[in-house]
Amino acid sequence: MPTIVVAYTPNEQGEAALERGIEEAGLRSARLVVVNATKGEALVDPRYLSDSDAPLLDARLAEAGVEHEIERDLSGDPADIVVDRARELGAELVVIGLRRRTPVGKLVLGSVSQRILLDATVPVLAVHV
């Protein structure tokens, strides 16, 4: 069965990526692997999927009728984690959410989405919010 990886954060960008990932999984009869990754100090990071929110996300995906798996990873750089997971799983697609950033914001803060776009070895579907 084909696999689609969704880079998920519990915010507007992550929700947009998840919704499109669900659509793509239905169109491709694919399994969805939702990857929520943040750096090691991220238990207080709002981009980390909390223990109380993970079951709600799982129920939502089950209700959508999508074969799925949810992975949370605090082991390192989020972009590397998503790209590595897509490669390890032999994913056919990665779905990410994008938000508008200023050029200075991109330079100073970097961009996980930009790195995934540049480093992924499979097609990346970028959903703009």
C-alpha cells in the first residue's frame, strides 16, 4: 500500500496539511503517516502534539476512514525527521503546510518547510494557508 507522510503541527498550517493528506490518501488508496516532530526541549513547544490531543487526532483520522499512524518525535531537527521518515517508509508523497514569512524571517529563523521542500527525495505537496 502506498504511503503519504504529513508533517503535522497542531496549528493552522498543520491542519491544512492534514486535511490535504487525508484527501490524497483517499485518492491514492494510501496509508497516512502523520509525523509531529520538534526539538528535544519541545514538550512545552506549542507545535508538539500533546498527550491529550493525540487520541483526538487518531479518532479524527479513523473517522475519515484512512489507514494511519501517528508518530511524535523529539529526537532532533523536525525537517530531518520528516525527510528521513519519508525515505525510510518509501513514501510516495510528503504533505506540508506553509505560511507566509518575510525574507528576514526566513533568514533569521530558517524554515522547516523550506528544508523539507529542498531535501525530500519524493514529491512534496505544499499547502498554503
